Amino acid sequence: MKNIDLIATVLLVVAGLNMGMVTFFNYDMLAQLVGTSGTMHQVLAGAVGLSGLYYVVNWAKAKFCKSS
């Protein structure tokens, strides 16, 4: 696993767990750690979004660009 794959995976897992905690327990771990209106919150949210995009692109390449 490449380093970028590991980073993207960790970001997506942490974001997924945080979203579950927000939904079921009304507790935002990310907001508690870095605040809700700061630059760090925006940077982390952007990193999660880029991680998702990275996974979608890799999935599409694997699915549609198969070499025979």
C-alpha cells in the first residue's frame, strides 16, 4: 500500500466514524479537536474530500481501464 493510499484510508475512516458519531450521538469529534470555524477544520474537511475523490478515481481506473 502506497503512503497516499494509507493517508486517504485513514482520513476516510476517521471521517466516517466522526459522521456516525454526529448522526447517532450528536457529538462532533472533529469540532471538539479543532473547532468548527477555523482554518484547520476547513483543511481537514478538504483533505477528506480529496481522499474521497482519490478513491473514486482509483476505483474508476480499476473498473473501466482493465488491461487484457
